[in-house]
Amino acid sequence: MDFAAVHHSLSVFRSLLHVESLTVAAHLPGLALAERYRLSIFDGQILASALNARCNVLYSEDMQDGQVIEDVLTIRNPFKS
């Protein structure tokens, strides 16, 4: 995708979905999640933000499909058949 298409797609996502920002409140728990579940720091931050937003499902093609984080958040790969 070119940058114009990326900007447009992100604009559509933001209009339809609640977007949670990475905050200091998510930073330390994100590091702890990365360490506990042996993930990258970036994935830990994503998980912490999802937990802070009280999500039950996180769609990611990078993380393990079906993995449950903190007994609350289930990772789903949207491309898995």
C-alpha cells in the first residue's frame, strides 16, 4: 500500500474502533507481560494496552493463535483458516 492508502485505511479504523494509546500505565505491565509470555517488548506493550482497554480478543498474525493472556485476553490470528 502507498502512504495515502495507509492513511485512509487508518482513518477508517479510527472512525470504527476505539484506539488505545500506549501510556506510562501500560509500559511497565507491558514489559512484565513480554517477560512472562516470552514475547517481544513491542508485543508486550500491545497486550498491556489491550488489557487496559478491557479487550477480550486481540487479533494478531504475529502472536500464538488461541493463547490466553492473564485469563482474560485471547489472541486470534485473523488469517488462520
